[in-house]
Amino acid sequence: MIDLRSDTVTRPTAAMRQAMAAAEVGDDVFGDDPTVNQLQDKLAELTGHEAGLFFPSGTQSNLAALMAHCGRGEEFIIGSLGHSFKYEAGGAAVLGSLWPCSIEYEADGTLDLKKVAAHIKPDDAHFAHTRLLVLENTQSGRVLPLAYIKEAAAFARDHRLGFHLDGARVFNAAVKLGVPVHEITQHFDSVSICLSKGLGCPIGTVLVGKRELIRKAHRARKILGGGMRQAGMLAAAGLYALEYHVQRLAEDHANTRKLAEGLARIKQIKIDPAIVQTNMVFAAIAPEHVQPLTAHLKSTGILILPNANLRLVTHLDVSAADVERVIVAFRGYFAGR
Ligand SMILES: *Cc1c(COP(=O)(O)O)cnc(C)c1O
């Protein structure tokens, strides 16, 4: 199957599995797992931060970061399509007693800092204290401009806000910009980085930040049930991915562009290939095509999520030849309709 539903569907390669099987392990709740420690240190170093902390998921890493930045009843500002606002089941409110303030993203995936400023609450008993600004990079496949990130960091400092990046796919952003990842991540107080997306690991996210913030996040991770034991087998996949699966993200970006250009030649598909930046294509089709198209693709060995607003995601299990097959299958469906 060619699975375009997400970049989370990758299966660990044989070499990654070997690295996992060979990992030295210990009890990470005691801080004893050398491979987990190595992964945490490695990502801290790569991102320009003091410390790292390994989590089972990005959802938990983001939540622990929010809880480390904000106390009970305090507020964080985030995009209305931000993962921690929309796609984490309200965990910040349910488990963190935190209050989200959401703002619409601009067309480039940034938050307009004038709008953010207007949502920072004055010190008045009516309002929750505003503590944190959260950005996402990539945001729906879009790469935040470096100049904007620097401006937003200065803004957060001026307004005494913490500055967190949901960097689930920040390596896609770095590869796209052609810069080392620290050029992006060093401007934030904390960054959550998924290993289980384009980097191809079966599981895992690392949160990086200042030592004191990571200490707080470590306590939050315990509360959230994320303390793991011989997790070095999972961390070994992460170390492997950092070595072998980062630069190859450029192949995914090239494949995505080819896919977008191929689909743009089909008149029933609305798509602007110019906006494709990393590993996601967004395209619109008429609602009546959703079910039959999904079924047709499935019958030819291609999986997509059924939606009139299609999101197609490439990853290390999708080759350039697969992309050709996908374009042919889409053409086959729409021919004569
Ligand atoms: C996938 C993702 C996460 C974390 O998701 P998990 O499935 O919990 O690992 C966080 N933020 C963004 C933007 C994501 O795409």
C-alpha cells in the first residue's frame, strides 16, 4: 500500500530495528537509561538548548511544556488550528487547568503579533494571567520565516511571555530552509520535536529547553504517566533517525512537489502547487467524489483520508515511483467524469 494519510504511518526500517535491538538500556525513571540520555543530550545540542526530555508522544510533550510554562488558571496564546488547541482533546484544560486563547493563523502559518498583543490580558482580577505564546513549525506544511521567528521571540521577551514551539516537524522546516535546526529552535524557550513523523520512528518526541524548565516538565511527565523504564530501545530509533533520516526529508519535499504538480493538471482538483513547501499537499475536490475516489484509490493500493479537503502526506515509505503511480490513479478516477 502507498499510504498518504500521514507521515506517522512509517514502519521502522530493518537498520533502525537493528539499532533498537542493540540499544543499551536502563531504568529511565531512575535516569539510568544511557540511550535515552544520549538522545536527550543529542537533541539539546542540535537545537541549542540546555536539556532534553524524552516522551512517548508529542501530545504529552506539548502538554508537559504548557504545564511547565503556565500554572493553574493561567493562559497561553496559540493558533486556532494549533495542535495543542484543536487536536489534543483539550488536555491543557482537562489535565493542566490551563486556559487557551486562540487566534487565527495568517496565510503563512504565523500569528500576527499585533493580534497577539491585543489578546495579552492586563493584570486585572477579571482575567487569566497570559503567560505563554505557542507557535507551530511547520504549520500545515508551511515553514515559518526565520525573520518572523526572531521578531516573535523579541516580542515574547518584551511582553514577559514564555515562547514554546510545537516543532513536531521542525526538521522538515530546517531542511526546507537549508539551515541547521538550531537556527530555528534557539529562539524559543522550549521546543517539542516528534521522532514519529517524517523521521520515521515508531514512537517518541523530545522536548528541549532550559534545565529548569525541563525539570518542571519532568514532574509534569510523571503526573501524566509518561515516565518510561527501559525506553532506550525507543530512543535508539531516534538516534538512528537523527543520523540517517534528516537530510532525506528533502526527497519527501521533492516528491510532494511532483505530486502537487501532477494533481494540478487534473481539472476536477483545486490545488495551488506554488504553496507546497514541505511534505504535505492540500487539494480540494467536490464532496461527491470523496467516497468513490477513496475507494478507487484503495483498490489500486493507495490510502488517503476521505475528505473534500484532501491532505496528502509523503514520507520515507513513499518513493518517487509511488508518486507517479498515485498521479496515474487520480487521473484514472477523474478521466471522463
Ligand atoms: C503529530 C503532531 C503532534 C503530536 O502528536 P502525537 O501523535 O501525540 O505524537 C503535535 N503537534 C503537531 C503539529 C503534530 O503534527
